[in-house]
Amino acid sequence: MRNSERNAYLLGFASTQQKIPEREEALPIDPDRAQIPLTGLMVDAGTDLSGTLAADRRVRILPLTIQWPGRTLLDKGTAEVRTVSRQLSHERIRSAEVSAPSVEALSYRMHPHLALNFDRLLLLATHPALVEASRSVEQMIKHHQDEIAHLRRERHLRPDYALEVIDTRSLLSGPALLARLLLNSPEMRMGDIPALRQHAQTLADQTEVWLAPGHPADVAFTLGRLEHPDLSPWVQACSTRLTQIMHRYPVLSCKAGAFGLEARTSKWKTAASQVIDAAAQAIWTNALAAPVIQLSFDGSLRELRDWPEMQALKKLAAEHGVKLHVTHMSLGGRVWASAQSLSLALLRKPAA
């Protein structure tokens, strides 16, 4: 990449990011919490969350551990970490592994203020075939349960602190779409955890993620190391076999947690166009369960918006009252999906 292209790329990326505190900070306590519990929403750092959503006072990012040979990084979802990750080659990303953070690392960054700033905490977990970071949060809360109860009692807060983990069975732009919809839901505002859980599970059942991987062989290598049977369709679709030489770029999907292969193309741009076309077709046929589409891209968002396919999708979405949200891919997303990939998430109505 030439210097001018690289600078434009980094400037475009920086425009979508906001700085996130290194550690959980104490917030003023609202007296109304005695009547309506305050609910927080947590996603892991592998979620392709926008800077605006990440800066919402109700949102928290669960760090993930990224390991390269000779180096370990705690990805906190900050702009600094993501900006540095853009300078890493796809070969370097290919050698990385994503795992759950240690309980000690979470306690340092999030305890005890996380348990004081919210009365309810809903964790939208990435597909468990990729990472099971929610267990670290559950262990952190369990280890400090007595201390949490004491601190909340001292501050005259509700004694019943609840952590609810929702398996989104999704990845990349999928959990980001669910987070956006849940934040604006009446269940979230009322702190109704049973209703919020049911709403989140319904959204998860309707979620589709489409992916055009920039380096399919990297996806096969990275996900193949996880040896999870649910990932087999993606691993096989991205593996380099003689029958795939002429059509080496797959169009992948994850629908309600099931991984699959949608198509195969000879060029990445063709695969990316088919991903965008999936959204256009859903709008055109009135198949969307919610008028929101989430995209994430490991590249210049400015260039992506200039694509004729994106211009057409934007026009179609505006005509049908559908909102498009475009973000950069997270570092964990780059590891799972490979560098220079395009991800899209939407909610589809159940089949009649």
C-alpha cells in the first residue's frame, strides 16, 4: 500500500473511533435506580462495534487476549489497538490466536465499579465455536460476590445484581447489530431481564451474517486450528483444493448460528458484491425483520462507500426506510475472518 493510500485509510478509520477508558470508572448513582434497575450491555472486543456505540454509557467491551508468537496483547477494543492492528500484514494476522481474558485481567479493569455502575448486565457473547469469553466474566462476578453485595449495600443500591449471558450464535457485524437494536428497546430501558433475554434470543434466531473473506486460506488455517465441528463448513469452503483454484473466493454465511457456503467466485470483489446484493435482495423482497443493516470492512470505509454496489444499496435503503451502519472490522474479527474482509449482518423474517 502506498503512503498516500495508507494515510487516507488511517484517517478514515480514525473518524469512526472514540477513545474508551482503560479501566472501568465510577459513575454518579441515579436515585431512580431504586425503581428502575439500570441495565448495561456488554460485547467482546471481537465485535465490530462502532466508536459511537462503544462510547455509549450503557455499553462495555469485554477484552480478548490476542496471541502472536512471542507476543500477547489484551485487546480492549480501543482505537489505539485497532489502529495499530491495521498496520499488521495478513501473514502476521494469520499467526494470531484469540482467547478469553484471564479473570485477574478483568478484575483489574472492571471490578468493582462494573458491579456498581449497573444493576443488570447483559453480555452478548460471540459464537462459542470461536471464543467463550463469558466464562471469565461469570467467574469474576462469582469470585467477588460477597464484596459486590457489601459495596452495593453501602451505596443503597438494589441488592440483586444480575449477569445474563446471551449466546448470539453470531460473529463480526452480527453481535454489533444485536447490540444496536437492544440498546433502543423498551425492555432495555425498563431493565426487564426476562423480557430482554427473550427479545435477544429472538433477534439471534433471525440474524444472518454474510462474509467475503479477503484471504480464504487464512480463514481455513485459523478456524481449522480451533477444531470445532460447527466451523467445518467455513473451513472446507476456504481450504485450498484443486477444484477451488479457479473459484477461490467463497461467499460465506452464518444464519442463526449455522455456518454455511453460499457461493464461490473467481474474484474477491465479486464475492463482496454478492454479500452486498444479499442485503439489497432482503430489502427489495421486504424480508427484513428490522430496518437496520450492519456492515464491517477491513479497509477504507471511504472507498467502500464509493463502490457502485454500495451507492445502489444506500439509495435502495433510503427508499425503503432502512438504516445502513458501516464500521471497521475489529482486531479479533480480522483474525477470524482474515484481513481485507467484508462482513454484513441483517435480521430476516421467519419463513412463512
